[in-house]
Amino acid sequence: MLLRIYNSYNNHFYFLFYIISTLIIKSFLTCFLLNINLTESCEPEGRFQMINGQPRICLHDLDCLPPAKCLTKIKSCCIFPLNQEVPPIGCPKGTRQLRNKNGDLLDCSPIKPGSCPGGALCYQDSINTEQFRCCGKDPSDGCGTGQRALKHLNSSTLLCLPGTAECPGNGICEWSFDIDRFQCCEADNGCLHEEIPVFDSKGNVISCSPITPLLCPDEAICRFNFWTASYQCCRQNNQLGHHQSVQKHIKEATGESKNLQQECPLGEIIYKLSDREDYCSSDVDCPPMGRCNLHTHLCCGPPGECPVAGEHPVFDEQDRVQLCSPSSMKTISKRKCPADSKCRESVDPLSGLLTGQKICCMAQSFECVASGLPFPNEQNPLRCDLQNPITCPLDMLCQASNISGISICCSGSSKSVNLNYRKRQRHLNLCPQGWQPYEHLNIFCHPSMTTGNHCPGHASCILSPITKQFICCSPVVNEEGEEDKLNDNDYVDYYDKKENGLEEENKGEIATGKQNKRSNNRNNIPLIACFDIDDVMDLNEDGNPRRCTLDRRIPCRLGFICQPLQETSSHKYPTVGVCCSERRTPHIAFSASSTNRKFSQIDHQHRNQDSKAFFRCPSSSQIPVIRQGQNLFCELPGQNCPPGSSCQSAMNAFAMMICCRKARQSSPRCPDGMSPERSPIGYVLCELLLPDQCKPGYQCVQSKNDPEQSICCSRPRNARPAVNAQYICPNQQVLFRDGSGPRFCSPSAIQSNCPKSYSCEEAIGQPGIFVCCSMPAQPICPSGFDSSLDLRSGNPIYCSPSDLSMCPADADCLLAENRANTYLCCESREPGRICPQPGQHALLQINGQPEQCSGPGAPCSKSSYTCQLSYTLNNLYVCCGPPNSAIVCADGRETYHQEFGKTVQCNPMSLYSQCPSGFECALSNVPAMHVCCRRMDAPLPGGAPLPQAQTDIPPPPFVPPSSSSATFRPPIEDLGCPLGWSAYEDHRGAHHFCQDTLDMTCPHGFSCAQSSVEGIFMCCRLASPIQCPQAYSTLMVNNSPRLCSIAARQISSNASPPPAADRFGGLLRQQQTISSPSLSTGQNNNHCPNGYTCMQSSVPAVYVCCGINTLPSMSTDVGISKSSSSSYTELLCSNGQIPAYLGQYIRYCSNLGQVSECPPSYVCSPSNRVGLNVCCHPFPVVHRRSTSRSYSDSNEQKDKIEILKICGEGSLVAIDEVDGRSIECDGTTKDECPQNYECQPSLINTKMYCCRCEGNRERRNVKQNYYKTGILIM
């Protein structure tokens, strides 16, 4: 019994001991393993398998859940990644190299834009630094090659556990090297989510191109496949789930798509990613034309333009472009276009590619600005030319339309217009209801609170409800003088009665002289007749008198003047006149009338108002330059006009000078990423540096395809970057994170918001986005510069500021930003200056590249541009515009300034000097513009008189210049510019010296070049043609200047001293110095003929034979009658025509036969003065009678004068007895001239004549005989 009890206790004891010992051992083992797990890990690439927050303990793989395995050394279940792929290398983080279908890497060139497809960027391969690869945003988001990550609706990553069915569809759970977690990945077919590729009949994916997206079938869109680096056609996957289909149905039924349109900024539309309008996270998710709005996460972009010419987009009541759906698309809420519009796919105005978005387009409706209706319809009227109005039918008028640069034919009579159609056209009366245009004329105005009213009479400047422009309107008054408002029914009758009354007046009142009184006196019109019955009235094409205004707002044609009506005093509109012939001066026509003072007051009043009127250019190929909605006025050719425009006389106002420019064939475009401000013409012109010209949200920028124009474009993206985007610091710097995202900064901020030891750097692959990055371990260049790297080691190149040869080309030795006393070779990030001089701009072609030229002096496509060497473009010659500098004298002389910064301009052909004492009118550094320059012989203020410019006195001894001036006389006598170049000389004859070829301190038109002495540089320019000084003509022999020797001139001067004085103050003193008879032409080839003197030419050390020009201010008295002398001073064309005028000045030109410098229908031709070219008609015209004498008399006197001038002063020309002409010769035979006559060159042309030198007494007798007989008989 006891033994049984003992054995029982013994068994229980062993059982309890086993249980307790097992628990103790297990707990000890657990604690031991836990201690190991906390110190050990599942190798670098694995993770613990956690169960209830604790690692799972194991002894073998069966104790772990798949796909985890037991790591026996730490007795724990570890999860290892399945088929983990190595992260992409070679490109910056967040990007991946592009490969083609064969798996080959795509090479690129960083200097060739667009060498990478699909918006990828060209980067240097980090492994093989000699190669450049195309790197694009990695679409895998941490998944393997050819895969993409599945995400939730809020764009967050869909995580998963291996071995579980958490990934929907065909997704698999894979390890992500991006987030270091398991995520769901699916195969990427190259299309967007819920899209599938489109296959052809052979089962191949249909390829496409962004240039020709129409290769894809209907309802398919051309997408870029990152994994094949090619474009393919994708369409919507119609096999959607039940939840997605219901959600899509709710979206269309509730109009959510329409509300999302308002989420984009004004002027942009939504670019659909899929049929459900997917959300985006960056610009890469959007189509090429769109960008991701970081506030709404919607793809927004410009609406584009209508593809058909003459159509414009339709805007809804919220001023947004109205979208539409094609008729083939079957949707619940189909968006239709309004009537008279069509649904078309828009075109990007920048690239000309289709955007894939459907918008409503409507044909442009044309309107006649002045009066009438477009013929034959508003949509497609007959176009015409204002310079050639006969292109319109007989009863039509050519007028400017509401579209800039387009003129159309308008019907001027109500008989040809249907009455019902007239009732529908309310825009004939541009004024609001109850108002009418002032004197039935559409006079546009501009309201201003500071300058008062700008409308004539008692008219007011009111906004037109039709054209949204301000127009001068007056209240409609009845016969009692009270205001009478017209209703809509009276509107058509009002214009019909006015036109019918005008026709009745033309038929009856002109003949009888009686005024037709109608029951409605609001249309009373005075008697239409000229003041003098002998005057001819100008008629329109329909036979009615041509109306005009005395304030020149509506001018008359050439040859007619605006005269007031005979019964103007009784008419309530006294400024309306009629165009009459210009036989007499308009002041003589009605100077005795009492109304003349009234008209002169009105004319003076409206001269001050012309600055706010709207004037048109004379040529239909030109458009006026507009500044803040008004014309830009000018006074002289080119003054106050921007580059690319010229000063022209307005077509609709006599002597009103405005700036005009050539109308462009294509509309100006905004830069990439910006959309233009909407207007009736598609864009809004503006002026840089002037505020408040564009609507809110737009700014004035330079046009992409026309550098001479600026337009209002949407502001660039300035939204705060998304926090979840990838931002990488340069130079392996560490990104500073502020909470969950990086801390952004601004490099232009005065006080940086980055913490200590951090700097503001631009993120890699994110242009314009700056983040806080740690200071780099290696030294870096200052802001705006990049370090020059050694090609072998990739490290920065160190240098010394005392040895500039240590840095490569285009690099400077600068102090490191983060290291004291450390210098690096740094290259500037700013692009090099194409043109050599500051302020110049290169002439860009249509493709955006600068226009190249052959060499110095080569012509450019624009006259204001010159060919210059560009050091940035590998020493190529490009066309550069003039620098933005002040207008100064072209030859470097002192320029007269009446006020600080204001140059006084002048007319060189004016009889009265417009310059002060000591100055003369000379050419400036701006073509076709003259300024007042100090005379060569005028003394400087407070100084001694200067020597003559052509003096032969050697220069004074060299005096070292001061530090403030680089212009001084050369220290060496033979110091000069290279062969073919001429040096700069000021009014003292001193040169301008410089440092080296990169020195830009030379005057305008000169460059720093190596002189004839090594080590000395001076300002030089290409030598101009050899010619005589100003006011002298060059003797030409065989089209070359006649050279001479200064020694011969000195010998002749010693042999025959000049007279003590002459009445021209020394100007003709050299001409009167006649050489000795012993130095004849046959004895000395360097001798100049009679009438010429040897003078220094425009090229230093080169002397030519020069003769004085007979200008009005220097005409010599050779016995010519006063009437003939005054007749000669009238400047005309060589054939007697009147030249073209620019305001009150004659239009001069330089290149014979060219039309670029002359108005339309004019060509550059010689004038009746030697050496002056003017703009003349190329075909014979009827000569206008001169106000003083006929041309026949002046031509006869002119021939007599030219006979005396052929051989020069003091010589006679031989006259043929048969025809009475001067005897010509060639100098080859002996007896070709009569006795005592020699063959000499002429002073008025390039021919040679038989001449004889006579004494003073014999010369006077010859002159007297000449005027008695008309010719000299030899």
C-alpha cells in the first residue's frame, strides 16, 4: 500500500518536474532567442516574419509560413524578396534608362534638343562617363522591368504580403526597392491604367507618332510606351468592373465631368487621361500638351486653336472654351456644340500638333468697320487691297474689317442689301440704344480721367455693346432740340432714311441748290457743293460725293482737300466737309468766310486730341504699332519707333506720323508651357516693361516666333511642388526633410529658410524647384557656376588665380563657396552671349536658330542687322541687331544734347540750320537719322581752335593718356589697323586704343583689333569705299576714284599761291588753287584736272581728286538769273517728278533701284542734284504744275547751267555745230577735240568732254554770249 502510494507520488513528481523544467527551458530559450533576434538580422536583404508583433521562432522551414524560410543560425523565420531586381543605374535616382524593343540603350546628345523621345532628358551615364543616355521618369515605381505598381484611388501604393491574394487582377506581390516593402505590381502594357493596346490583323501593336496621331483608329489615342521607347495606339478597356461602371455612370449623370472643367485655370481645359478623367501626380502622367495641376491633380493645358483657318473656339458663359464629344462616342451626357459651330480636334499653336481634345469651333464673322455689310456674306467675304480698291465690284467699297490686316469688300448702298437682313445686323450702329455715332462716323476713342474727353463737339466716349470698344456717340435729338431715343424698330429706318435722303439730295439738291426738308429733321444734310464752281468734287465709286472731316480724321485722296459745305453755318455738324480739287490753297477757298475762325479753332482743338485717335498704316501689308490700345506716334523717320517698325504717314490722317510694322503671316505664339490671352484676333499685343497691359493671370512676354513682338501669355507654373515627388540634391548632398517632405527654399531670398550647414540647391531633374541640401563634402563653385570636372577622375579641377592656364576653355578660376582659400575651375550656367556687344540681339529664324552670314560686311535679311563674329557659336558669323545705346554721331564726334539724354535730330537738306552754332547736321549711328555734331573746324568750349580734319600737319608729341580716357594720338607714326581696315579717329584725329579682341569699349561699328605694332590694340572697322569728304564729289575714272599725290598739290600751291580770301570762307580755297601749267595731265599722272583738288579721302593716307558739290547753300554766282537759280534749288526727281514726302520732308534713299527704303509704288532714283537719291515713281506720271513756274522753263535753264558746269568753274566745253550738244571724247586719240581743247573728265557725270581753260575777262564775255545765243558755236 505504502509502496503503491510512494510510486504514485513519485510519478506525479516526475511529471510535475518535467512540466516545470520544460517551461523553464522553453522560456529561457525564448529569452535567449529574443536576445539574439534583437542583435542579429535576417541578412541585409531579408525581413523577420512577425506574428502578433513578435518574430516567429523556428527550427526548420516547416515552422514558418510560406514564403518565409527559417534562418537556423538565429532560429527565426525570415522573409526574402522573390526575384528581386537590382535598382536601375546609370541615370539619376527616380529615372531609368530608355531601351528600344531590342533592349539596346538609347544614346543622345545634350546639345541636340529632342534627341530623346517621350519627354526624356539626356544625362551623362554615371558608369560610362563617355556616353550620354536618355533617362526618363521610372514608371515602375519600384517594380521590376516592364511592370508598374498598383495604387489606391488616392495614389497611395497598394502593399501586400507574399503568399496572400491581396493583389487584384493579375497583380503579383513583389519587393519594391523604392519603398523597401512588398507592393502589388502588374505587367505594364505601355498604356495608361484601364487602357489596352490596339492590335492589327496580324496581332502586332499598331504604332503611331505624335506628329500624325490620326494613324490610330477611332476612339484610340497615341501613347508613349516607356519600355519600348516608341509610340503605340491605346484604347479604353470596355471590360470594367461593376463598381467602376456604376461610378462612371454616376459621374456622367451628375455632371461631375463638367464641374471638373472649372478646376483648371481660366484659359485651360482638362486633358483626359482615360474615360473617367484620371488624376495625375506629375507632368509625366499627362499628355504631351498638358501639365499636372498640383492643386487639383488634374491634367490641364491650353485649349489649342481650331484646325480650320478662319474659325475660332466657342466660349461659354464663364468665358471658357466649350468642349464637345464626337458624334461617334456613345456617352450618357454627350456634350454638343451650339448652332453654327462644329466639334473639331484642336491644334497646339506652339507645335502645330493635334492635342486629342475636342472643342467647338465657329467660323469667324467679318464686319465692316466704317459702314456697310460684308460682300457677299460675313463668313467668306471678298477680300481686297486698300491700295487697289478696284478689286471690289462697282457698287462696293474696300474697307478695313474687324480682323487686323484683312480688308474686305463692303456694300455701300442699302438697295443691294435685304431689309430683313439689315434688321438682324445691329452692329451698324455701334453706339448703345438712344445714341448715334457722331456725325454718322465711327470715331473710336479712349476714356481717360486725367486728359478729359477725346471726342469732338458734345459727343461722349461710350463703350459699344457690339464691339466692346469705346466710340464717340452723341444723343439722338428731335427737331425741337430735345433728346430723342431710337428704339429697335426705328434703327433700320434711321439708316435707310439717311442713305435714301443722300441719294435724293444728290439728284435734286445739287442742281437746284435747295435743301430738302423732311418730316424727320434728325437727318437734315446741307447743300453738298464746293466753294468755287470751278473746283472739281471727288466722287465715290457709287457716284456720291466723298465726305471728309476738317479735323483730318477722315481725309481726302491725293489731289483733293477737305472743304466745308456752303451752308455749314446752319448745319449742326460743322466739321463735316466734302473733298474738292486742290487747284488752290484751302485757306484761299474760304479765308474770307466768318466760319474760318471756327474751323481753325476746331482744327486746333483736335490736333491735341489726335494722340488718342486710331490711325491706320498706308500699306495693307503693314499694321500700326499699338501701345496700351493707342497708336505710337513719331516725328522723324525711325524716331520713337521700336525695332522692326518704321515711321509712316497715316492713311486716314494727313501728315500724321505713326509707327508701322510689317504684318506677320503667322500669329505670334507664346513660349512653351504658356497659353496666349484670348482676344478677337487670338492674342493680345503688349509692350515689355509697361505694367497693367494684360489680364490677371497673364504677363507680357516675348513671342516665340517673332522676337519683335510681345504678347500676353499665361504665367508660368508657380504652384508649390508636391511633397510626394522625388527630389534629389546635386553633388551627392543630403536632402533636408521637414516632417514628411523636403523643405523648399528660394535662391533669391535675402534670408535663407534652410537650417545651418544647409544651402538652397536646385533639385536634379526638377527645373526651377529648389530644396534645402546639406553642404557638400567636396568644394563647390559659387552660385550660378558649375565645377569643371576632370574627365579621368571626375573630380573638380583646382586652380590658382595667378595661373589662368590651369582651367579649360570657358572656365574661370573662382573661390570655392564652402572652402576658404580654395579655388576651382568654374563654368557659368548662363548661356553665352551670341552677339559680341552688350545690348545686341541675334536675328532669329523661324526654327529659333540665329541667322548666319558669310563674314564682315555681308548683308542680312533685315537692314538694321549687321554681320558680326560670335565667340559663343564656335567663331561663326551671325546677324546681330544694333545695341540699345544712345543716338550719337556716326563718326565719333561730339553730339549735341539739348536736354540730358535727349538727342537733337535734324534734316541735312534743310536750307536753315537746325543745329546751334559750332554744330552741323551729320549722320548718326542709327540708319537714316541725322543729329547735330560738332563741326570739324569749330573750337571746343574753352579751348583753342582745332586743326582741319584733312590737315597734313604731323601730330603733336605723344602725351600719356589719363586713366579715365583711352583715346589719344598714336605714339608711332605708322601705327594703323590691319590691311583692309580703318582706324577710329575723333574730331582731333586721335585714335581709340583697347586691351584685346574681347574688349567691348570701342565706339559703335568698331571692333578691337591688333594694330600694325605687335601688342598694341586699337579700334578698327572694315574700310569703307574710298570717297571724298562730305560736301565734295569724287572724280571717278572707269568706275574707280582718281588717285593723286599730296606732293603735287604742295608744289602747285607753292607755284601759284591762293588768293587771300574768297566769299566762301575757305571752302573753295583749295579748289581755286590751280596747279602750274608745267604739271599737266600728261606730265604728271598724280595731278587732278581743272575743277578738282587733291584731298585726303575717307581712307587714311589715300588722296583722291575731289570737286565741290553745288548745294543750295553753296551755289556759286556764275551769272545765272535769279529765277533760274531759285528753280534749281527745288529738289525733284531726275525726270522732273515730285519725289515722295515723309511728312514735310523729302524721302531720301541710298541704294539706287531698291524699294526697301521707299514707300509703296516708289523706287530709289537719282534726283536733279548730284549725289542725292530720292524716292520716285518708276513709271512716267503727269507732272504737277509748280506753284512758281513750269517745268519746261526750269529744264531749259537747267540745261544751260549744266553746260557751264561740265568742265568746272573757269572752263568752257566745246559745242557741236550740228546738234548743239557738248562734244564727248575718250582720250585715246589726238585730234578728237577741237584746237585749244583738251579731253577731261566731267564734273557732273562719268563721261569725258572737250574742255578749254579761259581767263576771267574772256570767261565773262563767253557767259554773256551764251545767255544771248543759248549755245557756244566752235
